Amino acid sequence: MIEWSNKYSVGVSVIDEEHKGFIDIINKVITARQRNYSQGEVEEVLSELVKFAREHFKTEEDYMSKFQYPDYLLHYNEHLNFSLHMIIYNNQVINGEYKIMDELYSYLQEWLIHHIQKTDKKYTKCFNKNGLR
Ligand SMILES: [Fe+2]
């Protein structure tokens, strides 16, 4: 299980709160892959991830655009890539190939390390400078 710690913080509390929700979803994946999960469980977790992406990416993108963050486009592309991955996983599951929890786990883990801990942290200075903490 993944526990929230300061190393995941992007220095903006409203975004940290949303990232905590993301870690909760990863933990569901971790628990599920340890047992014989059903197709319904995979569908549920995927729909949570799609909802998370829709709401959370909007939070970040709205601030980036409001504060005229220079790397907006690069960041937006990574978000788009995440959403595309969720569509691909969804299609697999709909076609009955639902044993994807291991693959999904690797992808989310990678997202936590390479997006949240790297790409997201790059906007901290800009957001803080604009009064968001
Ligand atoms: Fe992001």
C-alpha cells in the first residue's frame, strides 16, 4: 500500500488533496490484484480513474492557464496521454480482457513517479508566486 508522504507534495494544498484521492485509487488496485478480482471491479476502478482525470486535470489546467504557466502545453499533453491510456484499458475490459490490474498498477505507479513527482512539481514556483499554496 502507498501512504501519503511529503515527497508527493506539490506545495499546493488543494492539489495535494486531489492527489491523495489518486493514491487511494492506486491502493484499491494494489488490494484487488492480490486476489481474484472480477470484471466489475476493474470497470469500477477505471470509472473512478476517468472521473479523477476529468476533475483533477481541469483543476491543474485552469490554474496553469490563469497563471500563464509557460509549460502548459507540455503538461497538457501528459494529461491527454493518461486519458488515452484509460480509454485503451476500458476497451480491453469491454472486450472481456479484464485481467489488467498488474498493467494498470505499473502505469499508475509510473504516473505517480514521473508525472506527480516530476511534471507537477515544476508548477509549484509559478502557482506559489501567484498566491496559491
Ligand atoms: Fe498534472
